Amino acid sequence: MKFDQELVNEVLKRANIVDIISSYLTVTKKGKEYLALCPFHDDSSPSLHISPDKQIFKCFVDGTGGSAITFVQKYEHISFAEALVKVAKMVGYDDPRFHEEVHVKPVDQRKETLLKCTRDLTTYYQYALSTSEGKEGLDYFESRNLDANLRAKFRLGYAFKNGQATCKYLLDRGHSLKTLEDIGIASINSGITSDRNQGRVIFPIMDEDGEPIGYSARRIAQSDEAKYINSPETYLFHKSSVLYNYHIAKEKARIAGYVYLLEGFMDVFALAKIGIESAVAVMGTALTPEHIGMLRKLNVEVRVCLDGDLPGQTATLKVARALDEAGIKFRIVDAKGNTKDPDEILNQDGEAALRYYLNDLVYRADFALNYYLKSNPLKTLDEKKVLIKQFIPILQDVQSQLELDSYLRKLSEITGFEVESIRDLLKKARRLPKEANVTEVMTDFHPERKVLKKLFLAEREMLFQMINNKEAVLFYETKINVFYDEIYRQIASFIVECYKNNSYVDLLNVMTLIETSEPKNAEELTNELVNLAMEKNHPSECTLELLNGLLDSMNEEKTNISEKDMLEDALRGKDELTQARILADYNRRKMLREEKKEKAIKNTRSQVEKEDDD
């Protein structure tokens, strides 16, 4: 259906393109123009330019452009005529010509056939809940404090235990067996067709328009059956592009200015009970690009509220990274170790406690640092360096010195790297252009060597001896096998491989082996190898006494590191009195060990002096 050009012009005269686009996106003024993140491609820096003078927009990356009507058409995925009507309503303009003709949206006949079936099935499930058999399901919902209003709002239901009867009902309503199979509820066994959801309570899943497209069916009694049966992928239902309750939340979120991103539908219900309807749930799946697109369309702050246990917090970290990369505003509900989900908090602690929990919001940097401090998941040197690399761009934007110092202290505690080492790295990064790759300043970042100076020096001396003496290579293989320092560990493995290939060690051969193997950090390894080979302050003779002395130093330092790590784990989360007791015990054991070591040295000296006297 078409409207004439005159009507289009009348609407555009009244429509300020900046106001129209601002209702969908966050825009910022720059000179005479306005900028925004382009919603039509994966945009990380504002490339959508809006000209209020010309009343047009254009993306200088993907080339998309047009008028206010064109923007709404593309953003809402609707026809030009529908966009025209929508913009007219947004600016409060009405015209008789809008009412002369009724626009009919093209119908996807297959989709409509399936939706007719899911509408009938959803109504049937709702009806079943009101029957004598359905009381079992009703009792379950009431045990979860889901009252009649909430059950009606979310169209909750019950599937009769006689699944054949449900299928017969749909067939009698004129739906074909093929349609039952296509909506994903037909279970065919020995030629008998039954409802795969039979005997369960039903949680319908709606699309953006509020149409039922799938189901999550929960068992009621304890049994060996799966707790939930979810709809398979169908023509209607694609889990990767569905957010539970989006059809309600999309309007409520624009009013509230935010939307909560939750784990499952019980969390959505909990928030609905306290009057928060701007909430969606991922239903246990990872956040997908389609989900990201749906959240971006809301143009509001996303408040991430996944489970407070370790898997939930780990998932939160991934979601935060995805939202950040997509340029979506978000904050995170700070669980502070609380492993209860919103439904449990509401039922056990009350509405005030849930509201307090939901409003305790932090930004990504604070959440990530607290996560690493609590969970301590970083075990290797590489993992710690990756964390530093991820945080450098975040720290570059921190203006408050107090806030920056807090972040640096936490990063130091997490990684074991000195605060000043991280601060120096940040200074180098800030001297680079904003778009520069952080990898450039990470190349020479080896703070672990400052922290572990004694161990670092012992490993470096052993590596020097390995370059020049095959005895040191054999000693390394039999007594050491692996260095603590990642760079030294890699170089040592190339030296060992070179020795096995040639029965001797040659510096150039080792360098050639590194280059032909093409590790990602080949240049760094080669540079380190050359620096080491050119050093002069090393013992000229490789003796067994020297090698054993180096081994003892390495083992002693590794023990100290291990004990310090265990001490940090033991202290974390303890009260001051318990921390004092743990520290006292640690220092006592350390003193006893030092005394034992000193005593052994004195005994050795006495033995040597006695032998000299003899």
C-alpha cells in the first residue's frame, strides 16, 4: 500500500530527525551534526552521522542513509508505509488519508498456520490448569507464589497426562499432524501421536509480538525424567533469537530507562511481583548476537543479573564483555557472594531485600576485579598478563586518581605484579594513539621477574649455561624439566629440541628453530636469547656444584611462592582475628624453617672444619 508524496512530505516537515533517532539511540552533538552508534552493523565507534540541517542520516561505514521515516523502517524492520504511520504518531500528526486505506502487512502463510496452532494449544494448556486434573499443576504454581494474575499475564498452563487427547483436540480444531510436528510438540511412538509435554506445567515462550512460539515444560513430581523439556528448534522457535518476556519488556523498558537481563523465567516472575516489568531472561543460554541486537534496539541501560554462584558470575563476565564490545550501556548487579537467585531472595528475605539487591549496581571494571579477587581463577602467568591487557584500555579512561589507584591495587593483588609495574605499562599505553593495539606495550612487560627476582636470576643463569653446555641441558631435562618463567620455559624447550636433533647446542641453530617453528612471540624469544647470549657476568665453568646450587635456589623460591599463594587463599574473606591467627602461624613456621636451615649450615661448616683439622 502507498501513500502519496504530499502526505510523506507533510510528515517529514513535522519530524525532527534528531528527536526521532534519539528515541531509539543515544546521540551526541558534534559541531553542527549528531553522532550515534550505527544499529545496522556491529559498530564500536559512532559512525552514524545525523544532519539536523538536511534532516538526513548516514552511516559512513556501511553506507546506510535516508530520512527519519527510512530510519524507522530499517530499525523496526517494517514497510515504508508502516514507518510513515509510526513517525506521524510520534510527532502527533494525523491526516484523513491515514484512515482511508488500511495497510495490510504481508502475511507469512506458513508462520500464520503454525501460530494458529500454538494459540489454540496455549489456550488449551491454560484451560487444563482449571480442571480437576490440572489442580496438580495449580498447586505447583501456588507453591511458587505465582498467583492468578501472574499466571494469566504469562499464560501459564498445564498439559494433560493423556497426551493423545491434547493432539486429538488440535486435530479436531483443524490443524494437521504435520503442523503439530512443525510446532515441536508431537511425539510419535509406535504410530501413536502424543504431546511431548504431557503431565507437566507449561511456561509458554512468546515472540516480540507476544505470540506463543515455544514451550518450556517442567515436571511436577520428583522422578528420573528431565526436569525441563524445552521446545526444539522449529520454524517459529529459535532459542538464539528469543529473550523471555521481551514482548512486554520492550515497551516497559523505554519508560523505565533500563532492562534487567536475567537467568530464567522464575527470575522474571520475581521482578514482576514487585512491579518491575522491564526484565528479560536468556533461559540458560549464552548471550548471542541476536540477543545483543534485541537489547540494542531497546536503547536503554542493561542491568545484568545472572546467578550469584561461580558459573553465573563467570557467565556475567562473558556477557559484560559482549555488551561492552557492542557499545551497549550496562551495569551489573553486584551479588557480593550471594548465591540466591531473585526468586529465592524475594521468598526468603522479602521485597525490600530484593529491591536492595537489584539496585546494588557496579560497572564492568569493578565487577571483573571483584570476580577475580574472589574466584582466583588465574593460574598461569599468561592468564594474568591477558587480564592486564584487557584492563589497560579501561584504565586509560579513568580520570579519578583515587579510583585508578584502587584498580591498580586490586590488579596487583590478583596477579602478584607490583603496582608500579602496571602503572608504568599504563603510562606507556597512554602515550600511544588511542586506536593503537595494547599488544605493542605488552611486548616487554615482564613484571613477574621483578616479583620473583631470586627465582628469575637462578633460571636465567641455568638458561645461560644451557646455551653453552650440553651438561646443563641434560641436567635441566633430568632434574628441572620446566621453568617458572614462561619465556624461559619456551626458550628451554627449543634448546632441548635442538640438542636432541643435533647432539649439541648451537645458538644459531636454536634461533633458526624458533623462527621456523613460528611461535606467536618468535621475535620476543629471539631477542631474549640474543640478550642472554651476549651477557658477560656469568660463571665461566659449568660445574655440577653450580647446577645443583641453582636447582636448590629454584626449589626454595617455588616453595615460597606456593606458600604465599596458599596464604593469600587462606586469608581471603576471613575476619581480622582469623587473619591474625593465620599470619602468626605462617610466620612461626617460616622462622622454624629458617632456624633449621641455619642449623644445617652450621653443622656443615663444623664438619668441614673438623676434616681440615684431621
